[in-house]
Amino acid sequence: MRVYLPLTFQRLADVAAAGSVPADVEKFVAEDESEEAEYAALMTAADASAQLSSGSERRVVLAADVVEMEGGVPRTMWASVHVDLDDDPDPDDDLAWYASQEITDLLAGR
């Protein structure tokens, strides 16, 4: 099952260093397997990401494929990360997609 985890850039750096997202991070799931439902879950997580920061930071959402909703999410389950291209994002803008293997480079160039 695909879950969407709202983070900040600092929290993404923390979980990347730890190799796992803690169990207490909120998880959003699509209502069904349609592309529209997946997009809605991603954008709901993006809204939650904006609430984690001052609102002027870029939204960050980590997507992962998990077997169970409970517990942490190890790096081996991470699928992608979605972020705004600029600080002070427009909440109606789409997020850019990066493969999970690109997280280190993304963090270095933020």
C-alpha cells in the first residue's frame, strides 16, 4: 500500500540519516487505487507538510510502499519524494518528483 508522509526538509534530512521514518509521522493513504485518489492523498500530505513549517518553506512528502500502517517506515520501503521547487510555495502548485535514491542530492542542493 502506498502511503504519503508529510515532512519538512529538516525532518527529511533526519530520517535520511536515520534510515527510517518514525512510527509517529502521520500517514495518508488514497481512498482507492485510481490516479486521482493517489494525487489527492499526495496533496493532502503536502498540506500537512505546510502546517509543519512556518508556511513559507517548501512542502516535502515522502511516498513509501508499506505492508502495514503501523510502525516506522524503513528506507527500503521509500519510493519517492515530492517537493516544491521554490520556497514560499503556492498551495495549488504541483510538487516535483524525485526518486528515493536522489534524496541525498536533493538535500545537498536545497
